[in-house]
Amino acid sequence: MTQATGLSSLQDLADRFERASQAYVAAFGLRRDADWYILKLQEEVGELTQAWSRLSGRARTGDRSEEELKAQLADETADVLGHILLLARNWEVDLAPAIRRKWRFELDSDT
């Protein structure tokens, strides 16, 4: 199995999240307006924080095992990633130059 790298894979990933998001809002009769993207991202960051608090022993875990808590953290991390890409896509944010500026690497290289 080959793995796509660089900018094309980032755009492909954003496109896949977009299709999944469109299906989600259609299934539940939701409307995505200009505010939805940032508000949904904020909601997901809150859920990620809650998952981290449970896993790190800072919140009640209920009857969840460590494995379940780690899975929840992974799920919420995936949600945050998806909503960041949706926000960027909606607002036509070109992430490649921002990644170069902020993280000092090129998406299409290993360095």
C-alpha cells in the first residue's frame, strides 16, 4: 500500500472530510453557516479536552477501561483534525504556506 504525501494528500483528506460532513448535516437536517465551522471546532476541542481529562485521571472515567479512554481520545482527536480541515477549506485557507511559516517544513518533503 502506498501512502500519498504532501499537499495533495492534505487536500484529499480535506475533501474526504467535506464529503463526510455533507452527509452528516444532510442526515441530521443541520445547516452549516459561516459560524458553524468555528463553533463546531470549539465543541470538538471541548470534547477532546474532556477525553484527555478522563484519560489523565483529571475527570471521572465511569466504567471505561484505559483502552476505551484511549479510543475516545483518538476519536476526538480525529474530530478536531477533521473540523480544522473543514474550517480551512470553507474559508479558503491555504495551509501549505502557513505550515511552512509556522512549522518550517514542506508538506512534499521529508525534511
